[in-house]
Amino acid sequence: MTGKTHATVGVLSTAALIILHPKGFEVGNIQILPIISLATAALGSYLPDIDIHQSALGRKYRIISKMLKHRGFTHTLVMPLCFLLLMYVVAHYMSPFSMLVIGINSLLFGLMFGWILHIFADMFNKKGVPLLFPITNSRIYVATVKTRHRSEYVWLALYIVCISILVVWLRFL
Ligand SMILES: [Zn+2]
């Protein structure tokens, strides 16, 4: 999938969370305001492809991209779990500063959510993702959508339709 598709999925899905939970929600005991998460959702959706040497991010951070194999470590759930862990650390050690905690954790949630959605979207491509790392390195995919092909845009349109139906169903029906 292209960076634009990933960013669109990340931003639209976070917008859906804003409509569904305008006053926020909790992850564990951690308070999240999705309107703040919107600021980092696109970045979280872009970052996993820093492992592509030709990508805009990969060219900018060549040293990092050269160290990484495409669809390796950045396409596992390790980084999203790190963000979640960081959210717990922030909530635990900064608890007296509640507004700051909500702000930082909402930004971290945006990164985590965007990152997970990136991995989810890449599962629809034949290259797959090592979702079950470190249990196995084998790549998992559920469809054969081609990048920069008509099928990618059809997939994106279907995703937007599904999200819209879900939002209307959960919020308004
Ligand atoms: Zn990717």
C-alpha cells in the first residue's frame, strides 16, 4: 500500500473514533482523547515503511532504512506494544499532572493506532506481515491487493464504506 493510503486509513479511522467517543475513552485505565490522537495518527501510519529505502521517509532517514529489512521488525506488533507500555509508564509516573498525562497518552495512542492500522492494511497485500513475530517469522496475508494498482483504490474505497457504515450503525442507530 502507498503512504497516502496508509495515512488516509489512519486519519479516517481516528476521525471515526472521535465521532464514536467525542468525550474520550479508556484503554485499560488510561484516558484517551481521540481528537488529540488525530495529530499523530498519520505519522504512526507512515512510520512502519521507514524500512523501504525508496520511500520518502526511507530516503530521509537512510541510515535507519538501511538497517531494516522491508516488512520486518517495523511490521510486527512490537512497536505498538512499546507505545502501549510507554502509555502505562506516563500514566503511572506522571499521575499528578492529569491533563498532561491525557495529552501525552492521546498522542502515543495516535501513533499506536496508526501503526496497527498500517500493519492491518499491509495484510491485504501478498507480501504479508510477520504478525506472529517472535513466535514465527512467516508472513501472513489475507488478500492479494497490489500496490499502486486499481485494486488498492478499490480496497481503500471499501474500507471507507465499511468504516462509515460502522460509525453510523454504532453512533446513530
Ligand atoms: Zn508497510
